[in-house]
Amino acid sequence: MGRGKAKQDWRRVPIREVYQGLFDGPHATPKPSNEGPVFLGIGNITEDGRLDLNDVRHIAEEDFPFWTRRVEPQPGDIVFTYEATLNRYAIIPSGFRGCLGRRLALIRPNRDVIDHRFLFFYFFGEEWRKTIARSTLTGATVDRIPLTRFPDFPIDLPPRPIQEEISGVLSAYDDVIENNTRRMQILEQMAQAIYREWFVHFRFPGYEKVKLVESPLGKIPQGWVVKPLEALLIEHIGGGWGKDVPNAIQTEPSWVIRGTDIPDARACQAADVPLRYHKVSNLRARRLEAGDIIFEVSGGSKGQPVGRTLLVTTQVLSMFSGDTVICASFCKKVRPDTVGYGSELLYLSFVEGYQSGEIERFQVQSTGISNFKWTEYIQQTQRMVPPQEIRSLFHDYVAPLFAQIATLGLKSANLRRTRDLLLPKLISGELDVSELDIENAEKVV
């Protein structure tokens, strides 16, 4: 079906016709609280349209009525950024309890007129982005969207059945991606739980028959030994950064995984990993191989200490189609002694150290950036090394979990690419949804 026929029943209307209310957030910040409702910030809305509540600011329960006196976000509302970082949108999910933060606004769609999911997807379309670009006011410090003019911004509105068909197709992709994300989180938690059960609580297979004996780390199973982290590494070297364009010296291309890329790379997402150019000699010692670990030694932020880690798997490397991959200069490439210890075991010990605060003790804060005393850390921190049979059995348990995590991540990346190709064509009417011969998102890829 051609574009003209696909859009023959669409109407261009001002956006005020499709919502019940438009509200901006407070122009102040509440006193912090250790618990309570969420005070949403720009950082809690991801570029791809999700609410990220892993690192949130809370407000006290007694302050909640004051900060929601204008509006309390409800499921199906669309929250968005109107100042500083623009073009971020997310749907408020069921069970959310919080208030808008600074530089955020909220649309409450009129469900009788528009499918709220269609409106959400429309915000990622080309026409809407052009409207935002034309309407953005450039300030001395930040850009902003004038909310007084926002109600007149035009949108292309198809009949309600078509809205629902379009949002149904695109939501199917998001639903599968979200399900994969939950499964990946569960698998990661399973691997961490096995590590703690075996190497923190000493409930490994056959533990009943093993005595506990004294060691520099307290009582440990008989037959285990204690070694400094440094003794468990074959090599460790800082990464590189190179140049954004090649020159006479930096001629060799390589993808560079930064500390900020680690969360996405764990899920086999590499869209934001930059390609840089380097000296041949710099790449030789820094090229990543399966089994290596990336350890972040500089950067971080308030509430986000340095020390995030990435286990480099064959699936992670496959994202780069065989190209050279290194870590950034603010990270270390760590190559474990796979015979004497093991990649998964070392990686999970780093994760445990990050969560327990062991790693944070070696962090140094200076001029707004966090650094890490790597040499002191690997020399002063000790690990228990179990016998070979325990290490091998542990590998057999957890390696398949990491393989499943990576496989699900690659699958989600494929789904995301397909959805991103479909979205602008569907939301603009260029492609009629009836032309799509699909039953669910998984069969498209």
C-alpha cells in the first residue's frame, strides 16, 4: 500500500487535542531522603525511552503531598525532558510512586482520543523531532522547549484502530526486549548467588566433608589457599583512547569500550561504543580476548563508584564483527590466570567486591572525578583459591549462565534494530501496518 493511501485518514492536529493535561515539574529540589517516593530526574529517563530507577533520589513521605500538589504521575502518563537534555521520553509504569523533578514535564494523554503508546512512539519519529528542533530556544547555559508553545505543536494522528495496530506492533518488540532484560538480570543474579554460596558461605558441593582451618582471611575450607589478587593475574594494562580520525601515526582502527559503556556491553549492546584510531604498538598489548575483564579505574559519579567490570565473552566480541576491541584509558584490561583461578570466578569476585564496598575503599576523589588505587588494590586485597576440582565445577555451573546472558543480549540488539527501522516508517504513515506479515516480534528477526 502506498504512502498516500496509508495516510488518507490521518489528521494533523495540535497536540493539545490529544491530552488531558500538561504539567511541568517543580523549580526547586526537595531535601534528600534515604527512602520514600522517587524524585524523578533527567538521568532516570534513558535515550531509548525507559525509566531507569537503579539510581534514584528519594523524598520523605511527609513531603510527598507538597511535591505532588500540581500533579502526581499515574500509569500511562508520559514524562519528558524540556530543558538541558532534550528528546527523552518514558511512560510511567504501574506501581510507580514519585513526583516530577526539575526540567521534567508530564503529559496525561486523553485515552478517548489517542492510544498513549502511539503518542509515546510518535515522539521518536522524524516529524516530531523536527518540530522540537525548530522550537528549541538556545540559552546561555542550556537549551529548552517553551512549554507555553508546546500545546500548539502539531502531530499526525491516524484513526484509533490504526494507532492501536501501530503501537501493538512496536510494543511487541519492546515487550520481548524487556522480557529478555529481566531474564538476563535473573541469570546474572543466579551467577552471583552461586558465587556467594560457594565462596562466601562455603556451601559448595561436598562442603560437609571439609574442615575449616585458620587463614589470613579467617577460617576457610581446608585445602584452599590465600593469594593476593596480583598473583591471580597474567597481565593488567591500561587501555587507550587514540584519535577520532586517522593520521600519519594513529592509523589502526579499534573499538574502545569505556567505563560508561560497561552496563550496555554486559547486555551485548554496543551502539554507543566509539571507533578510534591508534598506533599499531598500542593495540598489540591491549587487544581484548574472550576471558579478559575490563575494570574501570577512573570516572564514576556521585552514587556510582568506579570499579565497574565487564567479563569479555565471545558474544561480546562478536558485536564488533572480528574488529579489534580495546578498553579506554580510564580502564584496565585484566587477563586472569585461567588455569590457576578462572575468568568467571575473578569477575564475580570483582562484582562481590563492588557490592560489598571492598572496591570503594581504594577510590580517591579529586576535582570532581573519582580515581582508583589499582596497584594498592591488587597487592593488598586477597582472594581464597579453591582446589582445581572446585574451580572447574564452578566454571561448569556459571559459564552457561553468562553464555545465555550474552545470547539474550544479542537477540535483543537484533530486535531493537528492527524496531528502530520500523518505527519511523509506521509512525509517519510511510508504511501501512497491514503490510506487516508478522504474528509477534520474535518471528520478525
